[in-house]
Amino acid sequence: MKSMKKTLLLLCSLFVLLLSLAIAACGSATPKITFETGGGEPIPPIEAEAGADISGFLPEDPVRDGYFFEGWYLEEDFSGEAQDLPAVMPEKSVTYYAKWGEGTGAKLTLTTNDGGVLNRTSFNVKVGENLMAFLEGKEPTPKAGLTFAGWYRGANKLTSADTMPAAGVTVTAKYNASYTVEVYRQQEDEAYVKDATDLTGTAIYGEPFSCAGLVTPDEHFHLGPDGRTETDSLGIGETFSIYLARDVHYIFYNPNVPEGAQIVTNVMPTGTYVHDGDPKLGDCGFV
């Protein structure tokens, strides 16, 4: 009888242990990210399977009247370094603590102009803070074939003099795209021959571009009507062409009809030729 009781007690203990392990396993199966905003607007937690992509669920910087957001920290006393929120769900639950500084904050919005990828697109920045200094290290990852050209506020590129306005601001990333210009020059026989070396360079991706001013025609040459010299929106690795035509010279005839000659036509012919080329003479207008 005592042996049976011991067996039952052992089985019960084992059952409780297994149940506890199961409950613990269930509790740790779904990690959670919790945000302590410290007086700012509350942010709901994020729950997802470990390793899941949560980049689309990350919150914008919190807002708090009379303060500006200084970053997320893993320690409640804000020791250590400020942290970027993870794009992938961690293995274990974690809490982030919002650190605040005294002063007014405003929203800084970043756009990529379809040329790159940003880890974050908005920040709460202290009014008056230098924008170039704040944006250092936050450049987008450009598409293949592009390089980052800078941050722009409208049509103007940001400089070290730009600061965060109280009304907030949107800045746009712009990129450089490479281009090639083939130059063709007209010969004495009027055929065009391509230069041995092409012109290359970069200009702002997605904006109007013209290469016509990149080549100065030599004396007695001018920009011909053929070729492709401009675009409304510069793409990646585009090729343009410039045709430099020779100036055309005209030959005009003085009738100076000899005495007794017969006039064949009332219109005197003219001749034309390209510079340094062979003149093309018309037929005489009298016999």
C-alpha cells in the first residue's frame, strides 16, 4: 500500500513538473517587445515569433510635450548606448526605455525618391538641432548603379547651416547616376566618325539632364540635329550622343553673261560644301 502511495506521489510530481515545463515553454514561445515611453504617448507592444520580420510594425519616435526624444535604451537608467529597434523579432522578450531631453521636438521625415532603402523614415528631433549632424550615418542604401548624392529640402541641398524647424520638415535623398556621351564629328566627306574616347560623368538620378553643354564645338563646327542630348528623367547608365556637324558654305554665281550667249535658265545655280570639303558646283546657266 505504501509502495503504491509512493508511486502515485512520484507520478503526480512528475506530472506537475511536466506541466510546469509545458507552461514555461508556451510562455517563451512568443517573445514580446515592450516600450516604456516615460511620460510620452504610449506604444503598444509587439508580439511575434522569433526571427519574424517586424520592420513594418516598428513605431515612430514617441512624442512628449516639452521634451524631445533622445533614443531607446535597454536599461531603465539609460546606461549604455542608444539602440536601433530590431527589424527581426529577437529570441527573447525585451523592453526598451525612452530617454527624453528638455526642449521642444519636431518631426523629421525622410523620403528616398525611389532610389534607395531607409531603415527608418521619421525621427523626433530637437528644434534647432543641426540637421546634417543628426543625419550622419542615416543615409539610405542606394539601388545598384546609384550613389548617394545628399539630402535635399525641396530643390536645395542641405548644408551645415540647416537646423530643425519647429514646424517639422521633410528631406529627400537624391542619388547620382552615371552616364556616357558618344561624340561624332563630321568629316570632309560628310560622314560622321565617333571619337575614340567617350565622355562620362554623373548627374542626379530621376531629374532632367542635358549633355549638349558638355562639348564645345571647334571653329567651323556646330551642334547637329541628330543624336540624343537630353532626357526628362535620367536613368541608370544611360548613353547619349552628340553630332558635331561642319559649317556649310555656299557658292553663288555672278551671271556675267558673255556677249552673244544664250540663256538656258533664269535661275542661276548655287553650290554648297561643308567646311574643308569639296565644293559641289551647279551647272552653268548659259551656253
